Amino acid sequence: MTELIPVDDMLEENLLRALVIPTDGSGGAPIEDFERFDEKASARNASYHFRSDVRDGIKGGQLHREETRRGAQVNGSYSYSDGFVLRTVEYQADENGYRVIKETMRRIGNGPKENVAGVANVQTEAHGRKNRYTIRGTNLTGPSIPGTEIARIISKRL
């Protein structure tokens, strides 16, 4: 059985106010005012740049993404290949929403080419810090697992 705890008038008023007028948690301005302030501040001050590249010589793919924000405007691009095509999308996002500025697709081959002895080179850059590493296909090979065993393992996890 739940015990009822008496609530004094001041506490009750604050509880009702919290339910009726959402605030920023400090008991101050309503959330809408706080969000408008936050949007204005981020529109003036926000900035970042990041980039990542993966050149996969093991599975034959590549990925690229780059994005820059200055105030409320974000410009970026991403591209990927699957062995058949290389698709690149350039975009912009701001107070008017997300828009694709340019999109291209270029035929590059007849499908992915797997090379278990290949290497995948990964590069990232964010906050002025660069990170690079290589994955070697020979480090990924191991005993093969029959398809029925993989299906059993997957269904066991579900």
C-alpha cells in the first residue's frame, strides 16, 4: 500500500508550475526562452571541422565524410563506393533546413573485389587532431565458419 505524504502549499505550487510551465530546471526562464537564447548563442559561436576517410583494400570500398560548421551554417560532403559506383553528395544545412547542393555518381567497376591480404587505411581529423591507422587483412583471417553455424550463432543471439 502506498503511503500518502502531505504536501505543503509552496511545494504543491512548485510541482504544479513544473508541470504547467516547463523551465530550464533552475526555476528560471521557461524552456522556450532558454532554447531561443541557446539557438542565438550557437548561431553566433558554434564552429567545428571534421573529416574521415577509409580506403578499404580488403573489401574494396571507400568512405569519405567532411563537415564544417560556422555559426548556424553547416557545409559538408560524403562519398562511398561499393565496387560498382562512387557516389558523392555535397550538402548544406542552416535555418532553412538540410539541402543537397550537388550529387554525382560515377561508375568505377563491376563490383567489390575482396583481397584478404589487402590493407584498409583509416584517417580521421577532428578538433585539430589527426588519427591514422591501418588494418591488415592477414590479421583478420581465421578459421572459416560454415554458413549454418553462423546462422545458428545469430539466431541464438536474437
